[in-house]
Amino acid sequence: MKQIFTWRDFDEAIRKLSSAVKSSGDDFENVYGVPRGGLVVAVALSHCLDLPVITDVGLVSLGTLVVDDISDSGVTLSTFVGRVGAFATIHIVEGTKVVPDFFASHRLVEWVVYPWEKV
């Protein structure tokens, strides 16, 4: 079973994420998007939060908000644990190794197809 996640869904998720980050009171210096799906999320959040996007993983620091489209197994985000300020994703999956500090929703179906992916 697949969930088709539309650009309208994406815009709503970015509004939720940016609102949650702003209301947290956390002060981030920049946003890093995990390639590939996280880059789209990072650019959108950077506009909402008025933060620069960094693309060099070597510049990731405790002042960085690391974003991805989904925390599924959590393996990708786990490489950043202890090195960054916080994590944000659109979706999380129950049982993920890394529960992001900010997320828009739980994945409710087997697979999410984002608008920037092939169906």
C-alpha cells in the first residue's frame, strides 16, 4: 500500500514543522538536509525559519537543524546523534531508532511516495 504525498500535503507539513520549531524557542544557526529527500525539506524550512541551508556535512554542528523526509529505520539520522542541535522530519515510523524532535505526522501506510519521487 502506498500513500501519495502531494505538494499540498508537503506545504501543510512544512507549516507544521516550522511552527513547531519557532515555538520551541530553540535557536538554530543553519539547516542541513540529508540527501536526497531531506534537501527539499531543508530548503522549504530554511525559507520559513530564515536560516541558511548548508550542504557540507562537515559544517554540521550543535547549531544545526538536521532534516529528512522520513525517519524510517532511523539509521540515517543516527549518524548525527550527539553532533547536532535537533532533528526534523515530515514522517516518522513507529520503532525508528531516532525519534525526531520535530515531525509532522506518523507514517500510516506501508510506503510514502513524495512529490519529488517517481511513483
